[in-house]
Amino acid sequence: MHRTMIALHEKHGALVRNGPNEVSISDLGAIKTIYGAGTKFRKSDWYSVWQGHRKFDLFAGRDEKIHGQHRSMISSAYSMNSLKDLEPYVDDCVRKFMNVMEERQNGVVDLGKWVQLFAFGT
């Protein structure tokens, strides 16, 4: 589907109607207008597939009021000060990952496995 959508955007431009009630938008500048706080646009049913039975889901949640409540609960974790506090741990994880890659240089590496291990810090 992604190849089809890319081809359609190349042919028709930034806005492509791909269903009776759905438009695909490839304009990065429109993201804030569409997904920003206080927008009049609602997420489509497409997002429900990703939510499953989770009560807390910033990506798939479609209720703006609940989304705002959830966002405020975790926003401090993403503040600049919190991120700066985590920097030494990220640096350590990068060093470990690079050491493992260096040890395996010129060998076969299951990069998918190692990228997942890197992502989750194990």
C-alpha cells in the first residue's frame, strides 16, 4: 500500500482521496494543522485498530479530552531537563552497541536483533 500511496501522491499531489471519507496527505507542513492541539480534525477509525484494549494510548486514542489528560500525565518525562538526565544512559547504551558491532566486524550480524536490543537497552 505504501508504494501505491507514494505513486498516487507523485501523480496527484499532496492531497489524495483514498476513500469516501478519507484523504491521504503528504504535506509535512500540514501535520500541525491536522494533528495539533485544538484541531477540528478527528482521527479516523483507522487508529482504533492500533489501540486494541489499552486504556492509555497517545497514538491511537481518538478522544481529544482524554488525549490531553494522558499527555499531561507524561509530559514531564519528555521535558528538556528529564531528557538531559537520561543522556548518560543513552551514551552508555550507544557505547555498548558500538562495542558489540565492532566485535562482530566482518562477521554476519542479525541487525534486527541488535537494533531491538539497543532500543530496549538490554
